[in-house]
Amino acid sequence: MNALNRLLSSAVLGAAVLMTAPAPMAMAETPPNMLVIAHRIDDITTLDPAESFEFAGSDLSRNVYMRLVNFDPMDLKAGYQPEIAESWTVSEDKRSITFTIREGLKFHSGNPVRAEDVEFSLQRAVILNKTPAFILTQFGFTAENAAETIKAEGNTVTITTDKPYATSFVLNCLTAVIGGIVDKEVVMANEQDGDMGNTWLKTNTAGSGAYKLVSWKPNESITIQSNPDYYRGAPAMERVIVRHVQESASQRLLLERGDIDIARNLNPEDIAGARNAEGVKIDEELKGRLMYVSLSQKHPELSKPQVRQAFKYLVDYEGMKNSFLSGQYTIHQNFLPQTYLGASDAAPFTYDVEKAKALLAEAGIPEGMEIEVGVREAQERIEIAQSLQNALGQVGIKMNITIGTAKQILSRYRARELDVYLGAWGPDYPDPHTNAGTFAYNPDNSDAAQATGLLAWRNSWDTGGLTAKTDAAVVENDRDMRAKMYEEIQAEFRETSPFVIMFQQIEQSAQRDNVMNFSTGQAITSASYWQVTK
């Protein structure tokens, strides 16, 4: 059996088969022009860049779609760089940015990338108004004014915001998934009942990036093929396969057998074991991803201020960090990740059951109260939930753990149905407003608002004065003053919010030692594959 056939045969084996198989007689090896990754990808619900808002979906989008501006994974410190736009100019009043479109770009269909496609893509994202739409609509774009505020003329596109913003803030937002530019001709050819191609783009792509989609099998695999017309040149990895492998032990076994090139979800125990495996290396990157707990403010008891604070003293931060999260998370209690402007390292909360009891007694919480927490089926999240469940048991609260797929749990969270949610949040773009504008911002807390992209709204939390303070910080042009404003917002947030922010992720990816230049994007971007070599 040749290497490719052996790889594809291996791809259909279930975890149970892998775990019971005898030790391999010889080391497998993936083809030199193929990258195979084991990763949890069960959170993907749609491939449409106007709708996609999950971690694994972001990785796919980063490689399939180009944006007006984007990040170079080989030089992330340089910040956003020209991509579809070769240059831009800013009006004197700081409200309009005019982008000149790079000549010679092609979509995967062979169609040229035009200013008209950029106009269509950004207008479409605003008009569809799906979960991530707030990233654009925060600039005053609406379905009613999109034709005037996002406008193509010749080889340029001009966007006009409702008030002056720092240009860097606007450009950073355009690097988000929702900034992906789609092929207007292909998308509209697949329109159904006026949906602007949304139904079709849920399972198909129409991009111009380094890779084009071959197949997406939900909860199983993603296969993408290199784009020979990519403007940077055809990627060395002609095909990338991302396999959904839930269990850490299964990912490690596949890696050590040589059936995959990268394992992205190994637990600390398997990372330690893989360090000693022949032909394997471990890479570490501080990510912007935060692990947090949120308490529904529709719940009559969880909405009490003393209860919100009590939960923050019922997290065994040090115990988890030093045991099952060892090396993969660092304690962090603020909504801005380290490395972001205005980030704070203040961590006032410690594991203190007696203090929590006193706060709960002050709130008059009844003995034996029961609540439900929703948790994605991922080992470290389940273990965090079990640790919290144990701590709550010590103060007379029974927390029932509901485990489901990412889609199941996120759907209930976005519908405001969970008492408690335990999960992760990653920035959409490298500006402090990316998290301030969702954790501490909620201008309309009504059910009718359906602001599912805002965590404060999902949590039914009226942030009070923090919404206005967040509005003020996002238009402040003095960098030092802006940083101070975010530090002050976070200080108030720590004391008043129903969010228990616990950890910031350190992603450890285990790789075959012939894999070069793979990056998960550090704290600001998703993984990209075009620069990888073997």
C-alpha cells in the first residue's frame, strides 16, 4: 500500500479501532506535498464568512478567503498588511477610507476579483445581519444605508463610517472572518429565495485564497486543495486534510504512527509523552483565547451581585493550572488577553470557599439550589466543569453538567437558554474593542435585539455604564489614554460582571519534526497553511 492510500485508509478508522490496534510494525508517513492535521472541528456550523463565528471555521476561512487587509503568518508583529487592497487613503474627516484593489487577482472560479465583489461582500454581510455582523455594523452600516456607505467606483471601494474612528481599528476589524471577500457571480448564481447565496455558502466556498474547498464532512473532516493562481504563489502543501479527532490519546497515536503531521488538541499528559517520541516536536504559542464561565442574568438567584462574586471565589485557579491544564493555560481574570492594548494582569480572585459561603449567605441563596451548565464535549472543559461542580457542592449548590457538541451547546447559549455556560472566547481582530465590545457592551438587552454576537447579550446582562464607557474608548485616538480607559473598564467589569474569566490559552501543537513554518496565529489570528513546508 503506498503512502497516500495508507493515509486515506487510516482516515476512516474510528478512535475505538485506533485504541485497540496492535503496535504498528513500521512508521507511516504522509506524502511530502500533503499536510494532515488532527483537530476538533465539531464547532463548525457554516462556511459562509458572513455567518461563520466559530474557532475551526475561522481556520478554514483564513485559508480559503482573502480580505482587503490581512495578516502575514510569517510576520504577525507587523500587523495588518495589504491583501486584496494594494493601498488605501483616508479622508481628512477620518470617516472614509478608499481602497485601491490589487490587479490580477482571481477567484477559485477563474473570475477576476473586482471592486464590485468587495462592495457586494461587505454589503451582503451587513444586510444578512448574522451573528458576526456587529463587527461591521458597529461603524453605522445598516441594511438601509449599505449601498451608500460601502461603495465601489472603478477599481476602488470606499467605506464611510458614522463617525471618525482610529483607522487602525477599522482596518483591524476588516481582518475578521466577516471581512472575507466572496465571488459575487458564483454566489448570486446560487441564490435561493433572496438569501444572497447564504444557504449555498453554508456548505460551499467562493473565495480567492491560498486554498479552495474540496469537501467538508461535518464532525469528520475538511479537505482543501491549493490554489495555483494564489497571488503569493502556489502553496507547497498541495492538499490539507483536517480530521476531526476528539480524543487526545487518539491524536497522539496518529501522530506517533506518522499518519498525521500535526495534533492540535493533546492534553498535558499526552504532550509530555509526545515530547519523548521519535520524530515529534512541540510548539507553543500564547493565544488570545480565554476560558470563562458566564451566569445567566435571567436566573433570579444568579443575577444577584453577591452570587456573581461568589462564583469567582469558587474556581480552583491554581489547582487546575497545575494539574490537568498544566502548560496549556495561564491564570487570567480579565477580558483583554495579554499582548492587547490595555490588557491587565490583575488577578484578585483566589479559591476561597469560606468567602463564597459568606457572599451566598448574604444573598439569601437557598440550600440545595440546582442549576445547569452547558459544556462542549472537550476533555479540558469537562474537567473544569467537574472542578467547579465540586466547589459548588461545598456551598450547597448542585450544578448539573450538560455535555453536547459545540453546535448544540452554542445554540442554547445564543438562545439565552442556559443557566451557566462554560466555554472559550477568542478575539475576532487585534484591537481591544474586539473583546470590550462583546463582554462589556450591550446597548439593547431585550430578547428582540437578537444580538447573538455579544456575550453580554447572550448572558442577558445589562452592562450599565460600561456600554457608554466602551463607546468612548473605541473612538479615543490617544493610545495611552485609550489603554487606561480599557484598564478602568476591566477593573469595574471584574467587580460587577456575571463573567468568571479564568484562563488564557497557551496552545501546544505536537508536530512531526519535518513540518516547518506552521503557526496557529498567536494571540491575533487563525492558523494558515500556505507557508508550511516539509
